[in-house]
Amino acid sequence: MTIKLKYFSIVALLCMSLCFVACTEDWDFQVPEATTELQNDCIKRSLGPNLVGASVEFVYAMAIGDDQGRLVSARVEANIDGATGTYLEHRSFHTGSGGQDVGVVVGSPSVTEGKVTTVNFTADTCAASLRYYYIIPEEARGKELTFTFYVTDSNGKTISYKMGSYTVSNMDMKLDVVVPTDSYFSIADMAVYTAAEALANPSKADLVYLYRRLTTVNYLHSFVSPGGASEYLEDLVVDPSINNRTPILKTFGAIDQHLARNQYGVFIDDLDFQKIDFSSAPYFGINLKKDAGVWVETANGEFRAFIYINNVNNVRREMTVSIKRLKMK
């Protein structure tokens, strides 16, 4: 079956910069004639800092006049090989009448070889809008990413569009860690320790998580430093060798989109960790709730972290948390 995607459906994206030009009363402007030669444009869809293991997402739009030829292939070349899962969509998306994304197959599934990801068109089409997902590898940590997009038409003409550069964060991230009561949390490992594991690795046991329902104070779900705040450990006996003094700053305003995976559009980045002041921070954070969070710094100053509370469970006496962490030295 032959598919002809309407040429003018792509013009809005190709000419999107015109929408931001200021107007005055005496400004005489005319919408330019749409060109029918091969053309392309690109936008970056993903927001926030670029994290190792996360994706950078683009939409690559390309078009040629429907009487001038058809699209043959599209490819993307990154300056650093993408991690497993990097691909270019072989479906062209448009918005349906109900506002939903509708994908139309226009090519064969993409093939990635090293830095280059390619889609060959199988549909007779003169316009397409393909999404590209680049999974950031460990090799890109702290480096700059650039991407060059190419489209080739049936006349043998190839044009390109360059995007970037984009700085890759030095942060680490871990999602949805279940923390049971009376357990320990290691910032260095971004992992939960049992009491026995904490005893075997006392220098890495940075926090104690406790759930207590008290009549004297709203305690419930709490993070406490194993050293320096013994009055907040309640009835938990902590071995003297587990004595890190970990400053803790509680917050209810930092709902990071990477960690919460919601619509708020707020992101914690490297600079936030560098600016936070722990000089007067206490060694406890009690009565933590869903969507709250804590900033912490390891006792040796090696790491700073933000721990977001995804969920709390009073029945199971546990929390589910996600964490961003930055190595400071």
C-alpha cells in the first residue's frame, strides 16, 4: 500500500521559529511561501539534566514536495556510541483528533552500528517526523554530546541538521528502592543494608530508617544519622562502630521529575548539590511523607545526595525512595 503523508503537515515544525517573532502595529509581515525542496528540522523533547542510563529524546522532521520525490532514508550520528536501547523510530507520529499520538509505519526498524542509527523508508512518503532515543552510556559521563541528523531523498540528495552540544551530568541515579524499618542506607552504594551488612561496612552506613508510631511526637517514617542523634533512634540499638554523623536537610518542595516521574518539570542538577549548605543541618529528619525528600552529605564529604520519598507504607513499615547522588571529591 502506498502512503503519502501530507507535505504541509510538517511545515509548522520546519518554520516554528516564526511563531516567536514580536509584532508591532506597523510591521508588515507576510507568511513566506513553503519551499518544496528537501528540508529538515529537529527539536529536543527531553528536559532536565542528561543522566547516564537515561535517554535524550529528539523529534526529527523531514519533507520534500510531493511532486519532487520521496524520502529514502534517515540516520543519526552521535559523537559517542549510545548504550543498548538507542534507536530511531520507524514510525512517523502525528496528533490524532483526540490529542493522542498516532504512529504510522514508514520504514523498517532502525539499525544501530556504533555511533550511527539508520532507518530505511519502506513507505512512499514525502514527509515524516521520527523520534530518536539515545541512551546515555557511562563513557559519556561529564562529557559533551552532539548529534547530526541526515535525510536522503530519491533524487540522491542528502541534507543534515546538527543538535548540541549537551553536557552529561556527573550525577548517579537509582529508582524505587524499598527501605524496610530498622535498616541502614548507604549513600556510596545507593543501597539498603541490613544490621549485619552495616556492621560489616560501618564507614558506608550513612542513615538509619525507622518507623515508629509515638504518642509524644509525630515520628512515623524517619531518617536518622547513626552517629550524633542517638536521642532520635528510639529503641534501636546501633553498634558503636556504626557512627557516621550524616547531616540531613528535610524538604517538601523539591519534587524532582526524574525521581517522581510526574508532570512537575522540576529537576535537581549538579549545581544544586554544589550550592546546598549543610553547616547548620541536624542529624535527623523525622515524620517524612510521600513527596517529601532529604538532602544528605556523607560524613567524609565524598558524596551528596537527594533522597525522594516515592511512597510510605504504615502497614508494612517501609518507604520506597529514589535517589540522585553526586560525588563531590
